[in-house]
Amino acid sequence: MSLSCMIVDDEPLAVKLLESFVAKTPDLELLGSFTDSVEAINAIKEEKPQLLFLDIQMPDLSGMELAHMLPAGTKVIFTTAFKEYAFESYEVSALDFLLKPIRYNKFIAAVEKAREWYLTRTPQPAAAPVAGADTPQASPILATPTGGSIFLKVDGEFRQVALDKILYVSGMKDYVMFYLDGERKPLITHLTMKSVEEMLPTQQFMRVHRSYIVALDKIRSVDRNDCIYIGDEIIRVTEAYRETFLNFLARLTISPKP
């Protein structure tokens, strides 16, 4: 489901960060960004975005004050450096509360929460019956007979993805994001990390963190702190997975001759 959005924050750097997050998030359309909350309210009432990323502490018109002036169809995700505003944010029925500095995994989790909120309130067309099909709904992820690719269910459609294109997989609750080599935006599908880990071939992929599975042949380097450099991401190998990962590295290490 596509969502339209706007950004309001009096800090230009914060706006640029959120704009970069929106740009790499599938089916999220940015209608405008503002550092002036007074200027923003007129555009919001005219454009009626479905989602508003809104700072709380701003001059002239605070985020809380602006939130009380929004069109009925616009939902708020607050962005702030002050966690004491969290309780107050629920008074205006905010969908989520992001604490600065905001990381992309937190941002995308908030977007998915918004997407779920709209989906539960939007009538969905009934699926066309399939002849002779009395089987349960298909799984969001299926392996092909050759094992060289998988089909991911993304936005209601199945997309075939070659295993050798996957850089790493990141999990958030009941969603996972597949980051692909050469593609800016991840593929997001409704799955658990456990189901993905069980499906991906262990000779190519390894879980190194509760929230990360990496393609072993895509690792550029590993530093002395057990941080993996892969794609544009740095992933820390956590204690639960360190021994298995270090054993993998040891098998590949060429010791110098005496």
C-alpha cells in the first residue's frame, strides 16, 4: 500500500535525514518538507498527506499545536530529541514516536505501523478464487526448485529474487527487509527472521545478530570489534552468534608459512 507523507522539522539536517529515509522506502511518496510549521499547516490542509513526520519543539507553532489542526485523514509520527513528550503524543492519537537520532530501522518500523493502520481501515478487494484451490493462503516466501532464487511477496505480488543478489536481511518484529546488490530500496515482506533463516541456504547465508542475516560472499571486511562491513551497512556480530561466525572465518583464514 502506498502512503503519501510530509516532513515538518525546524532543523534542516533533520529534514534531510528524513527525506533520505523516505527516498529509499518503498511506496512512500513525499509531498513536501518544511522547516516552518506555520507555512507547513497550509500545505498540509491543501495536500492532505496520509502521514506526517512532525517535530515537537518548534518556534511559533509547536508540533503538538499543529497536530490539533490536521485534516482528519492525516496521521502523525512524532520526531523529537526529548522522550518526555512520548506520553503527550498519545493525546493526539499519534501512530508512533521516534526519538532522535533516528535510525532507519526505527523509521521503517513506524512506516509499517502506519501502513497496517491504513490497511485495517481501507476495504480490500476480495481475491479471485482459484479453480480447485482449497489450500491455505500462500506463504510470503517460496524457494524455487533450483534453489537459485526465491519469490518474495511484496505489496501483494510475488517477486523473484536471485539469491546471489541478496546482500543482507534485516528484521523488525513481523517484517523483514531484503537488501539487494545494486538496488537502493529494500524489499519488505511480512515474515519472521526465523522463517527466513530456515529457508536460506546455510552455505551462503549466516545469522550474525538477532535482526540480521548476511550473505557470506558479500562481506567486504570484518574489523577487530567483530563488525561486518557489507553494502552500506556496518553490522555488529552479537555474542549469541559470535562463535559460529568466528569458526566460519577461521576455516577461510590462510595462515602465513613459518
